[in-house]
Amino acid sequence: MIGTKCPGQDMRYWTAEDVHEEKCPQCGEMIEFFKTDIRLRCPNCKTRVANPSFNMGCAQWCAYAEQCLGPAARGLKTKSMRIVIEEELVRLARDLPEEKDRIKQIIARAEILCNERQVDMLSVITAIVLISLKKLNLINDPDSYLESLQTEHQLPQQALINAKAVIDEVNNNDLNSDMAKLIYELL
């Protein structure tokens, strides 16, 4: 299987602003930072210099942030979107243990398929949970519910846009994206 790389780490998706130079505060030597560099050693004086433009980017919502960034991800102030969605599933479906377990099994299968097909796992999982909760009449409107979660938990806007688009595709049987096709297959 081909190894996958998250888009936030994959340089093919970077822009010119994702690489910059800063002067070493010790000796003035220029140090080239990538947006993902937390800190680097100055090539001249070997001082460890923190990247003032370090971008946690997708780590604020990615389920694999800690695997990707290690201890740096632990410093995030907000819960990941994945954790919020899973907590909501547990909270809302607590009186329906069989349904909750069925949805969790679908999520486990979705993770495998997303990795195999290189599809955005977070959007798929979010859509699966919200569509399932809607079918169980535990939420009325997935879009409004997602917006309320965004307000409460400061979830990243782009992740919400992606999840809403996938939910709309599935609800409208407009299966153009690989994510929508995968969700339709699973549900």
C-alpha cells in the first residue's frame, strides 16, 4: 500500500507563505523555517530557535494530530473535531446502545476504507455520525447542529464546510465525491 501523507504536511499543497526566513536572535544568521517546523537550530551558532510562524493548521481538528506532531499537539487548547463528534454520538445515543455500537462499527470500517482510498477521514466520520443521528431523530438539522458545535467548541471552519458538503451530497443522492460514495456504501 502506498503511504499517505496528510495535506497539511504535504508540500504539494503549500503556498509561498508556508516557508519563510527569520533571523537568529543570538547571531543574526538567517534560518529557513517551514510552517511545520516547531523549532530549528541556527546553522551558525547552534542556538535552538522557535518558529514564530509555526502553524498548527489541521492539527486543531485532526484525529491524528498527536501521531503527526507528537508532544506539540498536546498543547492545543481545544478538543479535536473528531473527539467532539464522538462525544456527541455517545451523549445523544446513550439510550440506544445497539445503535451507538452499530455507528461505531461503521466508523471503524470507514477509517479503514478512508485510508485505503485516501479520502478525508474526518469529513466522512462527521457525516456518518450526523446522518445517523438524524435518522434516529436525535437531531433535527445536521447543518444547524454542526454550527452549534462549532460555536461551542471553536471547531475549524474548513472542516465544517467539508462535512456539510458531504452531508448534502449524501442527502441529495448526488454522489460526486469519493467521500459521498464511501458514506453511501457504508450506510
